[in-house]
Amino acid sequence: MSISSMFEIGRRSLSGYRSAIDVTSNNIANASNPEYTRRRVDLRNLTVGAGVLGRIGAGVDAVDLTRMRQKFAEKALWRENSDLGKFKQSEFLLNQVESIFGDTSEGGMNNVLSEFWNAWNELANDPESDSLRNLVRNKGQLLADGFQQTYNRTVSFQKEMKPEINSMVTEINRITGQLVNLNKELRLSDNPDLYDARDRLVNDLSQLIKVDVKEKDNGEISVYSGGHILMSDTQQMTLETQFTDTDNIRSVAIVFEDSSFEPEIASGELAGMMETYNTKIPEYLDNLDTLAASIAEEVNTLHSAGYNIAGTTGVNFFDTNISGAADFRMNAAIVNDPTLIATRGASEEVGSNSVAEAIFNLQYTTFVENETPVAFYTDLLSTIGSDVENASFMRGSQELIVQNLQNQKDQVAGVSLDEEMTKMVQYEQAFQAAAKVINTADSMLETVLNLR
């Protein structure tokens, strides 16, 4: 090996180990950055020619820069992220709904129902009392207010979800648009920062909607959801919301902007939103409507057949056109004149109480889909509570799955400071050794020159 070869070996080695030190330094600097993927410099022995020189080698060179990825864990993480997003969103939203239906304050529906029945019991014990008729009127009004407030608060909450759903769809479109732009950039550059940015966007997208990612050898990706493409190469499929909002129907559909085709939204935060908006809230309100309409019908049937103090009959206690909780209201005539409240039957004397007792006993009668009104409302609360508990349980279980996959991913892609510092020492020592090779070659050259 010539002296000039020693210089070249030293120079290449200095360059290679300097690159390794730079990459290691960058890894250390990003150790706390969760969006950073560890990089590794691939060093390779150089050979020149054949014979002895070829066997000796020509030093080392940094030939490639590799992003350390655990692709299986990465894709699994994106998939499980979507399920976690759905469960977290469902738990949050259903907790809000439960607080509306399950109000434990004095104005809560359970308490209001109890006070309504008890007021009729007090009137049955003293059927000629004007003050107790006022009490029944007032408790009936509170019951009407309770139904309407529960319904209106739930519908208001549902309407408040609309801008959130729109915002999620806008965010999905923003992310897929950025992924299209990154595809274009990756055609021109293999900068690992671009790959990190791409993976970060896919991770964010996976929390909002189910994703299936196909990656080409050149780093470009296509993203599918429910078997339908969201973006590919330079193409983006834009999503939009379509709301139906009438007195009885409130729903939302997510469609592709150009075709109005509705892809399946099976998981992700958007799925949690849509399930609560389209399915859970309407189900709860339907049950509330059933309870309200049933109470109004049964009370009116008994009351209209009864007689008041003046001997008048045929007066409904509640309004005659009640279809559910939204329009549940007292008969305006009774609100204005509580003496119209009936307590006795047709053949009974003034002071009798059979009608008041019958209305009081309705609370023990199975007239709401074969259940008592109290049991029916309790079952409704139990259903909501069970939905919350299920979402909470699934969220907790899914968090463990996601954390396990994140740990697997981090074992490969994450930065270990101990490991990087060890490499730094190794590369620094190798760099110093390469410098000594150059110094040695310089001394040898000086010796040769001095021979002249």
C-alpha cells in the first residue's frame, strides 16, 4: 500500500465517521421527540482493484442512511389507533348524554316523576282541597318541563356536535391533501424528515378514521378507508358532510364530494361521533318519547273519564296532541283553573277519590311497553350507563393494546440515549484513529522526502 493510499483511506474514514457522528448527534438531539424515527448510518468497507491491494481494502465509507422502522407494529398501531379514537370519543360523548338523562338533582326526571305521582296521592287523601289541586297542577307542570328540558338539552347537545363533525372531516381532508403533497416531494428527495412528516400525518389520520396504507418502494403511499381510496399518488378524494335535520330526524352522512358515494366509517373519532349522533341519541330520545306519550295517554284516559268539583267531565289533564317529550305539556285550561282537575268517578259523590287514586297507581302499572313508567325510565338510564361503561372498558383495553404496539415500535424506531452515547464514543475513537492514520502517512511522507 502506498503512502497516498494511506492518505485516501484516512480521508474516507474521517468522512464516514464524521457522517456517523452527525447522525448519532441528531438522534440524541431528538431523543425526546415522539415523532422522530431513529436513523442509522450504514458504513461499508471499500476495496480497490485486485490482488493484495484489493484484499487490504481502501478504507470505509458511509454508503446509506436508514430509518429504523418496525413496519408491522407501525401498521398495527395505525389500525388500533382508529379503534381507540372511536372508543375515546364515544365515552366522552355518552358521558355528556348521561349527565342530561341521569341528573341526580332535585330537578332530575326520576325525582320529578316521583313528586308527580305523590301529589296525586295527597289529593286522593283530601280530594276537595284547592291547595292540593294547585300542587297537582304544579307537579304536572314540572313534569312537562322535565320532559321538554331533557329532550331539548339532548337535542341541543346533538346539534353542538355538528360543527365538531364538520371540523373532523375538514381535518381529514387537510391531512390527505398534505399527504398528496408529500408524495410529490418524496419523488424528488429521500430526506428522512419527509418520511417522518408523512408517518406523523398518517398517525394523526388514523385517530380520526380507519386507514389502510399501501407504500411503494419509492416512499409514495396510498391511503384507503373501508376499502375506498382517500388519497393516492397525486390524487385526493375529498369528503364532505350531509346533515338531515327535521323535527323527527337528525342524522349525518359522510360522502365523497364528487360522487356522493358514502364510504363506511367503521372506526376512528369520526365513527364515535357518527354512532352517537345517528344511533345512540335517537335511540335514547325515542325511549323518552315513548315514556312521555304513554304517561300523557294513560293519565288523560283516566282523567277525562272523571269528574271535578263542579261535576264537569271530559277534561284532559295533559294536552291532547302529545307525540313525545318535545311537545309534552299541560292542558292550558287546567293550568289556568286547577278546579278542573278530576278526582271522582261518574257515580261517586263529591269528595270521592277513585280517579285520583287510579292516576296515583299508574306508577305501579305496566303500561309503557310492559313496564311501569319508573322501571322504563330506570332501564333507559341503565342502557345509557351501560353504553358509557362499555365505551370506557373498551377504551381502557384499547389503550393497553396501543401502548404495547407503541413500545414495540419504539424499540426499533425510538432513540436510546445509552445506545447512542455508546455509538458516539465508538465513532469518536474511530475518527481519532483515522486522523492518526493521516498523521502517520504524513510522517512517512516527510521521512521519504528527507531521504533526498
